[in-house]
Amino acid sequence: MVARIYKPAKTAMQSGQGKTHDWRLDFEPETPRVVEPLMGYTSSTDMRQQLRLTFETKEEAIAYAEKNGLAYQVSEAEEPKRRLAAYSDNFKFNRVGAWTH
């Protein structure tokens, strides 16, 4: 079973950086989910799929995986591509471009 170590990105409903500073360890599913024929629920016999561990640093997460003999894969965090600016910057006197409606 492969464990995935990554730094989560912020959600679409999130404007701040909360819950994006810690590193997370998730397990990849070993078996696919199965649709139960009577009720239509999806289920799985893999209980590690529900487990999510949080660490303060990447090194702590790697040390945990190595200590427990887990194969792991590290995904580096990508920085946001857009420039953060305040709304009031649109109306600055020394703005580079002209502001029009």
C-alpha cells in the first residue's frame, strides 16, 4: 500500500490560508469501491482509505512512513500563481495602468 504525503491546497470556498500549513499523509486505495446491489451504497473493505494523518513538517511525515515500513510518495506543494492584491489597489493614485469602466 502506497501512502501519499502532500501539503493540501486551499478549497474553492476559502479566501485565507487556513488548514494549508500542515502536511498530510493519505493512503491510496488497495481495492476499488463496490456498489451494493440492494441499496446502491458504495462501500469498500479497505479501512486505511478512511485514515488521514496530519503532520507539521514534511520530515515528520516521512519519518512516520519509514518507521512503520510504508511505501510513500511525496508531492511538493505548488505556490499560487496569482498575485494577491487588495481591492483598494484598483483605485491607487500611482497605478501603472489607467482605470476605466
